[in-house]
Amino acid sequence: MHILNKVLLAGAMLMPAAAAAEYIPTPEILESRQEFEDARFGVFIHWGIYSMFGQGEWYLNYGLDRDEYAKAASGFYPGSFDAKAWVSAIKDAGAKYICITSRHHDGFSMWDTAQSDYNIVDATPFGRDVLKELADECEKQGIRLHFYYSHIDWTRDDYPMGRTGTTTGKDPEKADWPHYYDFMNAQLKELLTGYGKVGAIWFDGWWDRDEDATPFDWQLDQQYELIHSLQPGCLVGNNHHQTPFEGEDIQIFERDLPGENKAGLSGQDISRLPLETCETMNGMWGYKVKDQNYKDVPTLIRLLAGAAGKGANLLLNVGPQPNGEIPAAALDRFKGLGEWLGKYGETIYGTKAGDFPAQSWGTSTRRGDKLYVHILSAEAPVIYVPTDRKVVSAVAFDDRKPVKFVRHQNGGVSLNLDSIPDTADYIVELTTK
């Protein structure tokens, strides 16, 4: 995951050097896109040998030598890892899919890859393929599994040096892009042929070369074609902070809802593709022992409702501990979200963006003739809802009691709530024509 909090203007106009042919999604992809949109909530998992240092997933980039860092693998023994417990907790949280880091920027593979011994089976005493165990459990419990895959590598000499990972001891004279490209595609083939039905490949790292004087050709079009040929229903996403390229099926926004750019990583135009916002539960993506600043459940509820109101999914991250356990604080948030979605999921799952942009008081989602008004931070008991549909009735979603409303001649309605709500998300259901 990219954590440099600055606006990446230098690469805003860059596209892959070779123009890709027009991408026409197959019926399988269209079906997968709809399933993805309907899900609205997924869980991101950043986990690897970087977890052992307790300093986040970018620790190798902070002046460490790659060979010294790699020694951590010999001590990586996540004895408490339990795929069933993970998937059960995530499913109980109301999430519909999981996206896990198969290989992050440190180059360590979390599955039994034949392309390198630097993996969890060959390089650790644990010796188990956690991605296979997770894939099997996701299949059993009906949760879709996505794989994060980094385009960059801070340890392999054949990856041409970018603007990160410059102090790890790589030899830039040994850069060999064709060899590295073949290595990546061979790994992707393993993931797409040996781990069941994959919901999506979630790429990261394009931004590592966004400041090149000559645009770098990542050969994405060929790679995307490979993925779609191996699994015709597998979605492709890329966290490049640009408007989507040909061959991509979802648009990703990092640390911001679509149309916002508070973190400086999401200033791109919004496409017509399914949208996803990835966000941390605390401050880091990978496990950081000092980072206990977890967002509370009401904040996460508002974040989820805010994403749905913009027609986007929320991909909420957790960084498991080096022993394989999900932190207790994260499990507590999962429990709270699951309880809330168990009651209010109808207003989130399978909905479309609301009739109007987010307001100071909140947002809305739509399902058919129902407009769900999510009141997140009202400052007065009367709120104006700027819908252009005719409102027939209004009821509080909780108890189905009527809510008084007044239609305005120029459109929209004012809702009289009697008092200012004191819940994380007070929902009023409007029936419209």
C-alpha cells in the first residue's frame, strides 16, 4: 500500500506507453462487477513478515538492508493463524469479500509459489500455505477472495529501480524488466489456477515510476488479458491513483471517498466502473504495535454509509499480528459493524448511490422506489433532502413510525425529526415516485 501522503501530480497525465485495444468486458465480468457492487463491504488484510517488526508494511523501505530483513522469515511462525476463525469473524462483521496481500513491496510471497523460495512455505518454519487455507475456507463460508499483488519489489534485482526501495541493497545494474515481468505473470498464473475462484486481482505500485521522464510501459494490457483469460470472471483493479486504464474493472480510491482528496491520493476523475474506497481501521495498513488509534464503531458506520451514498464499496483494512491473530480491537470493531449491518444492511447492500451529493448532515442510498436517508451528523431536528423524486411517505427505519415531511414547490422535502438524532446513523426511509 502506498503511504506517501502527497498529491501525485507528476504522473497525472501518464498512461501505459503502448495503447491498449478497447476492452469489452465479457458477460462473466459484468456479472462479477454487479456482485462486487452489491457487496458494498469488504475487508482488506495486510500481512507478511513485515508484521514481525511491528512497524507497518513499509518497514523495509526505511533504510534496512534486504538480506538482513529477509532473516525475519526464518523466525516467522504464526502458530495462532486459523483461517476458519478469520473468515468467520469477517463474515460475522457483514463483509462480503476479503482482499489479502499475496505479495507486498518487500517481495515476500504468502503462498507456496514455485517462482521463488522467498515464500511462507519454503522460507519459514511455519511451512503452511496460508492463502490456500484461506481460499478453501472462503469457499466453504461463501466469502469471495481477492488477491492484492504488488507490481514493485524492493528485494529483486530484476525489478528496475523505482523511486522507493532505493536503500535496500538492490543492484540497479542487474535490472531486467522482461525477466521480472515473466516472473510476475507466472506468479499470477499460480494464484489464478490453484486457489479456486478469485474475485479480483488488486494491483499496487504503478506510482513507483510516475515521475519517470519517459512514461514506463508496465505492459498492463497484456497482463490484464492474461488474468481475464485464466479466469473470465476475475475483476482487475489497480491502485494507481489515476482514472482507470483499459482492461480494468473497478476503480480504487485510497483513504478517501470518491470525489474527495483529503489524503492527497485520490484526485482522479470518477469513472462509471464499480467504485471502492480502501481505508485503515487504525492508522497503518500492516501491523504496527504502537498504533492503537482504532476508529470507533460509530465512525466506521458513518464511513460505510458515506461510501455507499457515493455508490462505492468500503474495503476496511486490518493488519494481523505476527502470531496470526487479528488484533482484539479489530475484532471488537468487526462485532459492532456486524451487529449494525444485521439490522440496517438493507440500506447498504445492493443499493445505488443516493439521489443527491452528500450533505452536511449525511447522505442517502437507493433501492428501487426506496430512498434511505442516512442522517450522520444533523445540527437541527429539521433537515432538507434535495431529492427530485416525489416523496409519498416517510418512516423511521428503526420503528417504522411516520416522519413528518413537507414538500417544497421547487423540489425536495424537509423532514421533521422532532429531535436531533444521537445515533451513528439515523435512517429515514422515503417511498418515492
